[in-house]
Amino acid sequence: MTITALPEVLACSVCMGTGKDHLDSVAAGYAMLVMLLLIIPILCSIILFIVRIAKRERANFDPSLSDL
């Protein structure tokens, strides 16, 4: 095995595909796009929910109920 053949051993068929002609690489690209389109809005909504709860807690904080 030469050094030039090393990427063929380490990379999967999707990474070493022939671009848009290779059906596996096209399908993997669409799968990644769909997953990003699903995951990013969910993560953003979770972060916004946590920020909203933190702002409400800060606005309605009663120092007499503090543990400190």
C-alpha cells in the first residue's frame, strides 16, 4: 500500500464518491441537510426557552426566599 492509496482505505464510499454522479454522496448530502433543518430550529427553541425562563426568574425574584 502506498501513501496515495491511504485515503481510499480510510474514507468511506461517500467521501470518495465521484461527486454528483455518485448516488450515495447525493443521498448523504440530502440526509445531512434534512438533519440540519430539523436540529437547528429545535436547539434554538430550547435555548430561547431557557433564556425566557431565566429572564422571568430574574424579574420575579424574591430575595426573602433565597437560600443564601
